[in-house]
Amino acid sequence: MALTRWRAFHDPLDDVNRLQEQMSRLFSRLGANDRAAAPAYPSLNLWQDGDYIYVESELPGLKLGDLEIVVTGGNQLSIKGHREPALPDNAVWHRQERGYGDFSRLVRLPIDVDADHVAATLKNGVLTIKLPKHAEAKPRKIAVTGG
Amino acid sequence: MPEPTTQDQPLADPVKQQAQADLATPEPMYGGAVFAPQVDILEMEDELTLLADMPGVDLDGVDIHFENSELTLYGRAARRDEGVEFIHREYGVGNFHRAFTIGPSIDSSKISAQLSDGVLTVHLPKTEAVKPRRIEVTAGY
């Protein structure tokens, strides 16, 4: 029987672990094949087409106003946010699996992007960031002429 | 280990999780990967509240069933990972499914739910018999 970790009360050690994770994920580098071994939050999926890079993350319960998304240096994407815990008065926890609190992640994109035209949408708890590729990073069709 | 009979279940444990794989088990109803959503369960004076993270699921994609003391949550997420050129992947996209056995202290006819920003909130009101009650004390002579 597969059991999910059961925790009746907030474990203070979790804050320590969370901090360690946050430290270790600073400047984590994204590459084609380095499927993250260390847990980093939030998890990210990246894909691209000719003109854009798309970064997606599952952030249920958050609004865009809870997030701070910054692109610096042409290719460094920072996502910071906060999720409020559900803590009604006089509540007893029977199960607590959902994470909450502050999080941040800084990743290096594989291609330079135009930081002035980044668009982010958050729908049904899924964040999608659309980053236009820098003109010099776009694929270009090279005309071949006969010699 | 045999499950205790429902009559013996203390109120402190009215919701029991059924055996569910954490990740990616085949789910015949919708096809594709299926994930067990992360949940919080809180007990208050008059109800239990269950919160389940179901990112990517909209109102049309939610199914909640209650049958034979079993509460089943389904969330169908639109496929967002098909036909795209991934550079980097850290998570899979799929549907959500999880089931719980509800004890007799919950009034199943009054279960209600909301979905907001990918979080499903299920309200499980307690039956009148188990709600805490204030006992009026009158002076005796």
C-alpha cells in the first residue's frame, strides 16, 4: 500500500531543508539532458518554437500578483513567489502534503531573450512565460546561391 | 492488516486514503499519465476540508464521485505537452486521480466543492450527531 507521508503538525526541520534546497538551486543551469536530480521548486518545463522560448510551471493556488518574474542579463530568468498556507482558526491537520511559503528559482536560459517583451499568464494554476528570442538567437534561413 | 469497522473509527481519523500509487498509473477513463494530487485535509468544528492541487484542470475537467463511502476525485488537464519541442523537462503533464474512504461522521449528502486557480476545495460537513455542542448549564435548586 503506497502511503503518502503523513504529518499532523508543521515540522520545523522542513524550513531548514527548504532553505538548503533554495541555496543549492541558485544558479542551477538548464541543459538538454540534465534532468534535475535535486528537487528544485518550482519545477519547470521549457520548450521553443522559431520565435519564442516558453517556460511553464505548475503553481496551483497562486495569482499573478503573488509572483515576481524578472529577466536579467539577457538569459537569466528569476521566478519568486509565495503561497499562503490554509490555516483556518481551530483547524486540526489530518494530512499536509501541499507545500507553502516563499520560493524562488533562478535559471539560465539556453538562448538570449528580449527582456522587454516577456509575457506571463497564469491559468488554472499553470504559469506560462513567453520569452521572445533575441533577434541574434533566432534561427535564420541562409540563402544558398549558385556559385 | 484488516481495516477497522466503520463503527469503531474515531472521529480523529474519518478520512482514510486508499492505496494509490504516487505517480503515473494507467487510468482507463481518460488515458495518458495520471498523478495523485497533493492534498491537505483539515478538520474544523463543523466540517473537514480537503484541498487538492490540480494544476491545469478547469471546471469542466473535474469529476467528484461519492459511492459506498468512497470519495473519488478526478481532474482532467488539457494536454499541453504534445507537439512541442522541449528544451528541458522537469515534470510530466497528466490527469489527476485519488480516492478516499469517508467515515460515517460525514454527511455525504452535503458534500460540496469549488475549483479555483487549480486548487480543488472539497467541503465535507460533519453529521449533526458528531458536531460539538455547547451545553447550557442552568442553576439547580
